[in-house]
Amino acid sequence: MKTSITDVAAEAGVSTATVSRVFSHPERVSEKTQQKVLDAAKKLNFYISRSAAVLKSGQTKRIALLVGSAQIDWFTGLIIEGLNHVFRDARYDLVLYPITTLDERREFFDTLPLRGNVDAVIVSSFAISPDEVSRLQEAHMPVVGINVLDTTGFTASVSIDDFEGTALGLHYLAQLGHQHIAFCYENFGEGLHFSSTSRLDGFVQACEREGITYSLIHFSPDDAVFDAVYSALSAPEHAGATALFFHRDYTALAFCVRFREMGMRIPAELSVLGYDNSIFADVVGLSTIKQRPREMAIQAAEKTLRLLEGDESAATHDVAPVQLIVRSTTGAPRE
């Protein structure tokens, strides 16, 4: 005969309500009592049906995470780590939805309200349209952003100020004496509008404010970064640049490694500044603008749980700090 919740309660010496709380809301039960119930459940080979728990609570205990890439890069990896750090203890599963094409994007927002298989949506690093916002609102669920370009329609968000970050980096390079700086960025084309695109606008505004000559070097995600940037430097509009400011570390690191392989010196011949403080930035000695995706994800997850509990005070849009990290790839311009 299948073990019942009554059997577990009798074995643990507690009420059936306490057993139910241990499996549905463990934070409401002392650790000592939790352990007694779990030990009894293990001894009696008892388990709670997830589907039954969902039907009873009206929640799926799943959170959707939308990311704009099929690859788990440094940033997304830390976002997942931070979210799971909070959701795991709250007994929520995180479901990853890579949104890489317009068709995938359209399908997700068209069918999510009908499926109703998640309790909240977290969007990482790209903007959603007013129509997509209304689709999510039809589903009556919190929509929380992490590093989103525009918070319109989001219930809550945690983002860095990319304008502040680029201004911080530009001011530092100007103080070193650089008077012509090239900004290097990936052109992702139509479709997803990533938050990092605002770094380009921030760079241009900061240069104009500081009176710095600037030029823009763009390349596609399919280009070899070094070849694209190095060949662009021979063009007249870029020829006077003494520093390169990359919109993310990934591309800056690729350039630095290849530049050094060719026997050229950084920063003696060219200063390089990145953005992110990602993995390997310290190993290569890359000066960069630091952001903290894991900490932002933890804050976003905590907001999400509070919103699911009806706490409207969690519906805020917070700005996380950025920091200049100076290493060996930046210095005064060459004579």
C-alpha cells in the first residue's frame, strides 16, 4: 500500500499540516522539524506528487528566463547561477528560453498566456515591445528585467547604467591623455535590442562632453574580431586612434591575444579597454568596466518571489553599480 501523508506525520510525531508545510513552504518550519519529517518520509519511501502540489497551490513553481542567445556565455552563466541560488531554496524551477530569432520570439509571446506553464518571466539583457508586454499582462504574471534596455512594461528590474559605465571609461582614457578613441562594437542587426547597445550612445555623448575625437568600428558576430578591427584602423577616420574601447570583454580579449601574437605591445602601441570584467579579463590583464551579473540576478530573483507573494513594494526599478578596473592594457598614448 502506498504511504500517505498521515503515515509520515505519525512516524515523525507531527501533524499532517506540518508535513504539508515542510514540502510546500519549508521556510515556515524549523530546521529541526523539517529534518524529522524528511527522515520519516525517506524511511517510508514517501514522495509528494509535483502535479498534485501544483493543482493545490495554483502555481506551476516554474520561472521562465528569456535570453537572447542559444549559447551560455559568461554573463548568462552567472545570471543562471544567481537566479538558482534563490529559486532553488524556494522550490522553484528555472526554465531557460533562448530567443535568437524573430520567429522564436513571436512564438513565445503568442503562446505563453495560453500555456500558462510558468509563474513569472525574467528577461535578460534585451527589450520587449509594447505588444509583447500586453501579451504577458494577459497572463497576469510578474515580468522582471535584468539589464534591460527599456523598463517600460516590466513589473520590476535590476540594471546597470551603461551611460555611466561608458562615461567612466571614457573619462579615464581622457585623463591618460588619449584624444582620439575608437569604440568597437558588434552590430547585431534587427530583431533583439540588447541593453549593451546603449553603451554606444553613452560613448558618443561622453566624447562630445569631454571634447574627445572619436570614431566607431562595428563588425558582425560572425566576423573575426581582430581582422575586422585591425583592418579598420588603417582607414583615415580611425588612423589617429590611440585607444580602443570595446563594448564587451569578449571581443576585447580576442583582439588583445591576437595583437600580442603579432609581436605588438599593449598599451605601448595601443590601449585597450573592455566592458564587463568577465572571465579571463584578469588573466589577460584587461582594463575594464566591472558589472556584477550574479548579484543582479539574486536581487531580481528576490524581487520575483516577493511579487509572487503579492508584495507590491518589490515593483521597483533599481540601478546596480559599475566600477572601473584598471589593469595592464591601458596607459598613456604613444608619442
